[in-house]
Amino acid sequence: MSQIIGVIPILATPFKKNGDINFKDYEKECEFLINNDVNGIGLALGSEIFKLDFEEKEKLIKILYKSIQQSKENINIIINTGTSSMNETIRLSKQAQDLGANALMVMPPNLITLNDSEIMQYYETISDNIPLPIVMQDIPGASLSNNLIVNLANNIEYCRYVKLEVPPTPIKIEGLLNLKPKDLIILGGASGNYYIEESLRGAKGTMPGAYIPDVFVKTYKLLNNNKWEEAYEYFNNYVPMLRYLSQGLSFSYYLSKYILCKRGI
């Protein structure tokens, strides 16, 4: 697999009125992302995975994997498998591995408060059982301190990435890199709101929603070519929409799907 960097959108799960998954629209969404030259595709909280059972997750991963294989593109698959149950997290991580995932995304359990030692043990158990890179997820309600993130990266084999979603993310990136973590790659989240600022501080990619992959890919290419002013001017046109989308998960789920529908997906 290639490094998990660049633009890695999180799929939106389309549901029918009766609550069943619309697999036809989901496949169309996968193809939409692939055709927009993304670097990776994820199934995560933005995909409403907490609404899905084991078999539904399996089918979604299979469709994504098949779509990428048919395209012959080098696109990483990242699956969110974190739960409050260690056994269930291992089970879901094994499922993701068996179905072709290139990496796991895991936030620490957040129903009960864990101390740093317990969080270390949680990630270490996953790393010991599943030989896949882990994207540690730092989110509101389950935030990881800079020292803990660096500790995890320096001491646990597969904790190679972190996705930051607790604002202000640019300041957290700067603080993390000042601690000089070993081989840690930082990714932005939170709908890609602070993509430019995160990149300026040292982030290597972003994991936004699936509705404007073309915008993020164009911005990524401009940044890679050191066209910072052009990237800022272009991306800033979409920041008001991204801020609007960030008013809460329920609102974000609805509006992101609305945008996809308006784009014919």
C-alpha cells in the first residue's frame, strides 16, 4: 500500500425511506470519488457506521473494494472500527483486514473515561492482533493529548497516523510536531474546514466529506506545487459551506447527501 496522505473522503451512506441501504447509489458514490482522483476512501463516523450491522458493513466494504479494483487505481481503503468493546473492535478490524482495507481508523472508547495507560493498552491490543496501520482519531468527547499521541506513535508498532478533529487543529499540529514524534503522519478531519491552515502547519492530508472531492483534490495539487496563494484563494470560496456543514453531525449528514444529490450522485 502507499502512504495514507492526500485527499481521503469519507463516504456518505445513502438510505432508503425504510432505512435500508441504497447500494446502487452507494456504488455510484464510490465511482464518483474514484473518478475524481482521490488518494483514499474511508468508511467512518461520517458514513453513519453506528447505524450499520456487521453484514451491512461487510457489503459496503466489498462494494468499495470491488470499485477500486475495477478502476485499477492505487486508492487506499480506511475503515473505522473503534468501539467501546475490545472484542468487537478486534472483530470489526479483522473483518476490514479480510475485505481488503489498507488501514484502520480508531478513536478511543468514549462512553467511559479512560486514563492514558488504558488508552495505550487499547491501541496496543489492536496493533498486536491486526497487522494494519492505525489512524488514531482525536475527536471531541474522546480527545487525545499531544503527549499521548506521541507516546502511542513512538511505542506502538501500527499507530502511524492521527486524524485531528478537535479545533483549533492547526495549533495542535504545531504542538505535536514540536514534540518530534517518530514516523507520525498527521491528517486533518472536521469536514476539511482548516485544510489550508493544517497543511501550512505540516499535515499531510485531509479526510473531508464525499461531496466536493474535486475541490479538495485541486487544492491538494496546488499545495503540492507550492502554489499556496492560488490554493488559498480557490479553497476559500468553499469555506463558508464547510463551516455551515460543521454545525453538527445530524445536520452534516443531511446536507452532505443533499449536495451529492444535487451533483447527480
